[in-house]
Amino acid sequence: MNSRFLLIIAAIALGLVSVSVFTVDEREKAIKFRLGEIVRSDYTPGIYLQLPFVNNIRKFDARMQTMDARPTRIITKEKKYVLVDAFVKWRIGDIEKYYITMAGDIRQANVRLDPIVRRQLTQEFGKRTIQDLVAGDREAVMNILTANVKKEVEKYGIEVIDMRVKRVDFEDDISENVFNRMRTERDRVARERRAKGRAEGERIRADADREYTTILATAYSTAQTTRGNGDATAAKTYADAYGKNKEFYSFYRSLAAYKKSFSNKSDIILIQPDSDFFKYFGGSKAKK
């Protein structure tokens, strides 16, 4: 009987301990209630005690959550419509505010976040043109959106970590206009580069032509100088030879003339027989 009673007491004690001890995981946030009233919410990960039947503990997921906003049709500064798809990364900040405003429900928090995100997208994208959205500083816009949404949802105990735009779709006519503008810009850059290439090519060809002309002029000048020097040397040589033996020099020049005149069998020359040209032929003597 005593042993059975002790077992019952032990079981009751074990049950009381099991309902009196609770743990908070690092991925959780916890609130302690006393008869439905919040008495504590600043729990850090660890093991804690509570009064059974008086206190109760509720735990909530403290990990990062993702809210995919519904695609929003926005009119830009230049009165053009775009379809923007965005998402928000958030987690529980103030657990008491989160519980009071959202009842601790993640789905309800996402429902509350959606219109706020869409309103901020409409306001910020409405201040900018399509060119700003396509080629502008997208990072600066995202930082502004994140800060605005974060400030607006603090009252719900939600901490916004980041906000990003997944895609921006344009209507067909807008897309065509954007692509045409991009093509025009690329064509302009291509024309500029081709023009620079042609100008550089003309400059290189002009330099080559100038260098070619300079080289030819220098070569011609050198050739003329060399030829003149050669002619002067030849004339001097002839003059020296003529001065040493005039008769031999005359005979030598006559032989050269004969050789040049009769180099081809078909050559014909008409000249007086008693001309000086035949001075050295068969004793003929030229007339004086």
C-alpha cells in the first residue's frame, strides 16, 4: 500500500514538474500569461519555470519570414503603367505588439503587410519615370522602400529586414518604346565608335602617305646627288684621260660609238663616207 502511494505521489510530482518547466528555443519567442494577462515577454533561449494552472506559455516562430506581395499595377511619373512584383523579408520584433495586433498569426501579418507594401511601391514608383526605373539607381529606391515600410509596420511589432522588387513588367507599347530607346542608344554608341575608327584610320593613312612621300623625296634627292657625283667623277675621269692622250681617247670614244651604232644587224646608218665618224676606218680621213 505504501509503495503504491509513493508511486502515485511520484507520478503527481513528475506531472507537476513537466507542466512547471518549459524551454524557449533560439528560433522562438515566448509570452507568459497569468489568467489571460501578459506578464512577461522578454525570454531568451533557455529553461524556465511557471506556475501550473495559473500561468500558460505561448511560443511564436521568430525566424525570418517572406511575404510575396501581389503584383501591383502602378502609373509612373510619365503616365505609363507598369506591373511591379515585390517581396518583403520580416521577422517578429516586439512580441507583445505582434501578439496584440496580429494574434501571433503569420498569415494575418502577411495580409496586413501586403497593402502597405503596395501603397509604398505606388508612391515611390509614381515619382519616377520608366527610364529611372530601368537605368536609375535601383538600390537607392529599394532602401527608401525598406525604410518606409519598416517605419510603418513597427506598430505591429514586425521588424522589416529587407524589401526587393523581383520584376517590373511593362505593357507591350511601353516595352517596345523602352527597347527602341535602348536600340537607339546602342546605335548612337556604335556610330560614335565607327566614326572614331574611321578618323583614326584616316590619320594612320595620312601619316603613312606622308612618310612614304618623305622617303621617296629623300631617296630621289640621294639618287640625284649620287648621280651628279658620279657624272662629275666620270667627266673628270674623261677629262683626265683626254688630257693625257687625246688621240687614244678619240680612238676609244670612236670604238664605243661603232659598237653602239652597229649592235644590231638590221641597223642602217646613212652618213657621208668621208665623215669624221669613219676617221679610223681604212685610212679614210675626215674633211677638215
